[in-house]
Amino acid sequence: MPDVGLQSELAKTADEERRRASSDAVAAREDRILDIIEKTRAKRPKFRDDHITMAHGAGGKATAALIEGLLVPAFASPALDVLGDAGIVTIDGVGLAMTTDSFVVKPIRFPGGSIGDLAVNGTANDIAMAGARPLALTLSLILEEGLPADVLKAEVDAIAKAAEVAGVTIIAGDTKVVERGACDQMYICTTGIGQVDARATLAPSGLKPGDKILLSGRIGEHGTAIMLARGEFELGAVVESDTRALWPAVDMLLHATGPALRCLRDATRGGVASVLNELARASGVAMLVRENAVPVLPAVMGAAELLGIDPMHVANEGVFVAIVDPGSATAALDAVRTVPGCEDAVEIGEVKTSPTGMVLVETSFGGKRVMDQLVGDPLPRIC
Amino acid sequence: MPDVGLQSELAKTADEERRRASSDAVAAREDRILDIIEKTRAKRPKFRDDHITMAHGAGGKATAALIEGLLVPAFASPALDVLGDAGIVTIDGVGLAMTTDSFVVKPIRFPGGSIGDLAVNGTANDIAMAGARPLALTLSLILEEGLPADVLKAEVDAIAKAAEVAGVTIIAGDTKVVERGACDQMYICTTGIGQVDARATLAPSGLKPGDKILLSGRIGEHGTAIMLARGEFELGAVVESDTRALWPAVDMLLHATGPALRCLRDATRGGVASVLNELARASGVAMLVRENAVPVLPAVMGAAELLGIDPMHVANEGVFVAIVDPGSATAALDAVRTVPGCEDAVEIGEVKTSPTGMVLVETSFGGKRVMDQLVGDPLPRIC
């Protein structure tokens, strides 16, 4: 009997050694690859496709190429160049954050929410991510001819309720109707405005090595809920969307950290991986994330494995990434955790010097891998 | 030969008498009908349909029922209650106008413009109609999978050019892609923001009997251009869309009239008829329009006759209605006519006491008819 224990111990040690040797070799190879990628990465992505594909809407590499390669250069505005979740404009001395989002989620109702909730929370959250208190929304509906009035009424109610919870007023609207088959039930475009909070001095391109990477909660639940609602695969568990208003958490965070808060991004399309990649590129820094620090529900992990994707690429609608000065990380987490929905807030890694513009994940085995932006569109129309 | 002349004169006189008698009878009948309609009209329209139809997007009666019967009560905000082209919100003492519009025009390119021009001008003009200088836009694209990149690039160029001409900056954007067949090439949602001009004291619900109704130019060209571009009927003439930025004309108007300018509305979906009906209802006044004072191109008139519709119901994208104090009407027209595209600005009628909430048209024969809001959707997807 003890022999078995000993054999087991020996096996473990050998296993560990193999892992270490393998991870050394992997690390050396990775270093060479990273060096090449890093050099390529510094350039602005180009939009070279002949046609629009689903990937252009997925929030990953193709989306970045479309936005940075075509749209931003065409409109050449300082607000756009920052590539934040919202544009900042100063009118008569008042700093305003504005953002817009179209919602084309399918199906329009799913566990934990609906297109109406998303349209309010998604846009209000992008305002909050600019360090601004969301104040007002505009609402534009594109409706498909034949849409049952009850379906529309349910979404109108969802919008009204979500707006009340988020503390925003709907101040203007528009309605268009297109023929049967020219849209999928309904699309909603919301645009938000908020006043930049005096405590916020966010600079998404000013991250410093040593800064801590915080996550406000568990990841991957929204995208998983949508895939399950489509019935495309079976999973003996219900996963609910995490759609929620994030300003209360941002408010607490600003109170706790003030200028020590470097930046905020909500991890929607393309997931946490895309947000971290965009920030790393914008600041010319690297990010190191400890994989086992990232909170993920077992059901979400299971669904991701079934689909062959990384939960870090799955969309969230109520989770944000905050980068803070290391001295304020504990205070920041304590503050955020007091807000309902953010009890699992956690530090997941830190900002590094190199490889510039890249995100590395330290796996449970101590190895490192590159966590790139989403490629293609494995989860279409999740928002 | 002189006899022919005399007979002709006599015939004319008899004709005139018949017209007068007939118009007296018509007038008496009209009075009774008007009385009934007036009583019905005072109530807020109800949204009672089971399904969404194309008419709900046409800018006429069904749209009003959807907006006033469902959306405005659900979102209960003072800005929405005004039912203006834009909502007004005050942030830190600065008065801001915000408006949003989705564009689903078909085809996306047509003589005189494209969906990109419309998306900029349409939204910037709604800001101008609130007496505010348009400053910034957000841009949200819904693209159909498979859309040729060149088609997208052409619209991105059109948006950039129109924004430059209109003097607005694009400060935030969003892109979504839906599967082939889930949208028709591309839809664009723009949201605009502007600062309310200090000279503007607009009150769309404060019209007074005696106020003059001004029109900034010829009507019906945009809607006609779209119908011709679809090839749905033949007309040996090219009609171009009137899509243009209206702030320069509003700027001149405010300079010339100041507080004598009661209100502005651009006559897009549902045409001049819908705008006047909405204003009459909002202020509890009547409107009297002289039909032969309204400038219409012969080709537009011909197209309207072919389609069996009134040019007053046809959409414009560069024409507005201004209601001014009678003492300032001449100065207002002189000012507006100096602006390119507004050379045909003209006074078309005046505000009356009764029948409350209604618009009457004085025909070329001296008779009167009710000019109601558009019913149904004879010209779908024109913006």
C-alpha cells in the first residue's frame, strides 16, 4: 500500500520535471514567436477584405481592422482616435461622454434578460467606463413588419425598467419599420450621454508596468446564456446573462481610488481577452494574467470546452476590467465587492513592460501562452 | 369670333358660380365633419394593433399611435413629452439637444445622395430644428454579411464628407454584422448632439393664431427621387433628393427673427402635412395652407398624381417649416432665401383658432379641404 503512495509521488515528480522541461522549451519557442508578433503588432491594422463577414462584427481582430483600418481614419476625430468605449466631447466647458451601440442579439429574450435590457445596460455601461455618470439615452428601433405587438410591448417595458434601475432618462427616439425578412424581429440602437465625473482621470493609453488588472466578476455568462437559449447545444445547467448596470460599481471604485484608477473597460464582444489586447496595444505595454485567478462558473467552462473556445473570449454584459495603481488595488477590490453583482471582484494579473502590445496568460502549470484577440466569430449576434 | 369670346366669358362666369355654390355646400358639410374630427382628435392616439405594419414606420397616423400611444407613456420623460425633433437635456447648466434616427432607405444610393448623406444630414437637421447648432454625431452601423467592402467604403466617404459640410464631428461608433438576409445591405443609426442657441426660444406647443407658416423650399423631391430610383414607375425626368444640411438656414433665420421664431420642423417622413398636423395638435390651433403657394416641381407633381398621393405627404430631407410671428415673416423669408438651397422659401399660410388641431388647405378654386396626416405607407423606406 505505501508503495503505491511512493510510486504515485515519484510519478508526480517525474511529471512535474517533464512539465518544467517542456515549459522551458515552450518558453524559448514562445519568446521567438512573441518577438515576431510584437514587431508586426505595432502597426495599425489594415482593412483588406472584399466583403463584410460575421467576424467583422465579433469584436475581435476583424472588427479592429474594420474600425482602425477604415472607420477611424475616415472620420479623423480626436475622440475616435482614443478608441475608448465612449467619445468625450466638451461643450461650453462641460465634459460629456457619448457612446452608441446597436443591438442585434438573437434570440431577443434569454435567461437573465432581453434585447431591451442589453440596449439600456450596454450603452449606459459604456458611458460608465469613460468615468462618466450615465444621464440620458436616445432609443432608435428598427422593427420587422409583422412583429407581434406583445413582443414589442415586452421590450418597451424591459427598456423602461432597465432605464429606471440605471438612473437614465430616455430623451429622444425613432422608429423605422422594414419589410418582413429585412430584419430579424427587432434591432435597437441606443446612444448614451453622461457627465464625466470629476474624480475620474482615466487614460486608457497611459498604463504603467506594475499596475494591477482587476476584474469585477465572473466571466462568460452572457455569451453562454445566449448560446444555450439558441438550443445549439445541450448542457444540464441554466446559465443566466449577467446584464446589469455598472455605474454603481464605478462610482464606488472612483470613491476608493480617485486618480489611482487608470482605466475601465467592459468586457463585452470579444470578452476579457479583446479588452486586454486593445489596452496593451494602446499603451505599448504587456499584460500578464493568472488563468486560475479568473472566476468562471463550471457550467460556463463546460460550455466553452464543448465549443472549443476560451471563456476569456466569451462576451459579458455586466463585467468590467479596471487597471489601477498597485497601491490602490486592495482598496479598489474592497469597494467594488460591496456592490451587488460584483461580490467576486478579483485581481487577475498585472501590467508588464514586454512583450509590447501583448497579453500573456500564466497557466495553472506555470507555463505561459499568448492570449490573442478573438479570431473569426464563433458566437455571432450575442448583443 | 367675338361671340366665341363672349360665350367663353359666360361659361367662365357660370363655372365660377357652380364652383362657389358647390364650395358653399362642401364648406357646410366640411364644418360638420370637422366638428366630429375635432372632438375625436383632442384625445391622445392609442396603439391598438396586434402586429407592426409598414405604416407604423411611415411617419403618419400609425406612427403617431405607436409613439404617443406606447413609447412616450412607457418612458415618461419631459423631453419626450414635447414630441419635438430632438430632446432637450440640461447638463451642468448647458442646454443640449439630442436626437437619434435609424436610416433604412432602399436603395442605399439614389440621385442626389445616399444613405450616408441622409444619416448625417437627417440627424444634424433634427438638432437644428431644436434651435441648436449641431456639434457631434455618433454612428452605429448594422451591416449584412456579404456586403461588398466597396459599398461600405463609398458610404463611409459619404458620411465623412457630409459631416464636414455640416460641421459635425463623429465622436463614437459601433459596428454590428448580421447574417445574410437579416438586414438589407446596411442600416445606419446616427445620434446627434448640439448646443441650444441663445437666440432660440422655440415652443412648438405655443403657436398663436395669426402666426405665419413658412416653407424653406420646394417639396416632395426626396421621396420622389427614391421612388424613381427603385424603378417602380417611369417618368421622363430626373428628380434629385434635396438632402442637405439645414443649420446655415436656421442660423440666418435666428439672426433675422430672434424670439419671433415660434418653431421649426423639418418635413421628412409624412411630409409637410404630418408636420403641420402634429404642430396643430400640440398647440390646439388650426392651420390654413394656400395650396397654390406651395412650390412643387412639375415632375414631383406628376409622380404624385401617378401614385395617387398628395405631394404634401411626400418626404423631404432638406426642407423645413418655420412658424413665425406675423411681424417677422418678411424678414425671415429674406434671410432664409440668401442660403443656397432655400431660394424658393415662401409663406404658405397661417395659424388659425379653429378647427382645433386640424390643417385645412385652401384649394386653387377657393374651396377648403382637410389635410390629414399620412395614412398607410405608400412610400416605404424612404429614409
